[in-house]
Amino acid sequence: MTRTLLLIAALAGCGKTDPAPPPAPTEPAALVRASAADLAHEIADAARLGTWRDVQHRWQGQHVQWAVTRQRLLCGAADDCNVAAFPIERPAKQGWMPVLEFAPGQYDALAAGCGDREPCELTVAATLRTLEVSPELPTRVVLASARVVAPATAAR
């Protein structure tokens, strides 16, 4: 009887296969249009359509190259640096200022390139590591591994 039960149990398990492993996480497809203005447009659309998660999923992890303006008061150290992604206007059309997390040596490149110029415009390339968007909280953008790719120029 025991042998029969073991045989039945063995045969019952023969048709089973291990479940397929979950798919590996994939990076989002590279955006054709990835400027700060493009992100601002998508955020405005999300406010109308409620597509906050779609915007976050599409942009987070993207490699971007943006012209930004450094104000010394808002970017005084490598670990404490916010920049303006848009010209400063009154009233402001966008309220978010990206946080820059620098690649090694790149804050020094920014400081050397800007010197005493106030404000100072430059172009940075980075990965959009964090994008927090919602109808309740202010937009938060963190650009990681930021590096200076174009020298500083006069303010926009």
C-alpha cells in the first residue's frame, strides 16, 4: 500500500513544472524628447489626466542633458545643490528645481566653470534617478551622477 501511494505521488508530480521566473526589471525605453520642458509638459498633462504614475515610470531612470542655471545660494556644496531648470520668471510657470547629485569631481568642475558668475548657466548630463509627482505634493526631481558637459555661460 505504501509503495502504491509513493508511486501515485511520484506520477502526480511528473506533469508539474516550476513556475517561470518573474521577468527581469527593464529600464524604460529612451525618450525621444527628454528636455526639462518636455517633462514639464507631461507633468501638466498628468495634472489634467491623472496620469502621475505613467509620467513617473516613463521618466525615472532616463538619461537627460539639460541646460540649468546655478544660483550660488541654492548650490553651495556638492551635497546640497539645487538648480533652476527654467528661466526664472514672475510668476513662475514651474515650481520644481532639480537636486544635482554629482559624479566624482564634477562639483569642482561646476564651481570652476561658474567662478563668480551669478547666476551661471551650464549644461549637465545625468540620470533622472528620482521623480516624485502627485496632485498633493510638490514635484521632486533628483538628477544623479551629474556631470558638466558644456561650460558655463552668462545667465539666460
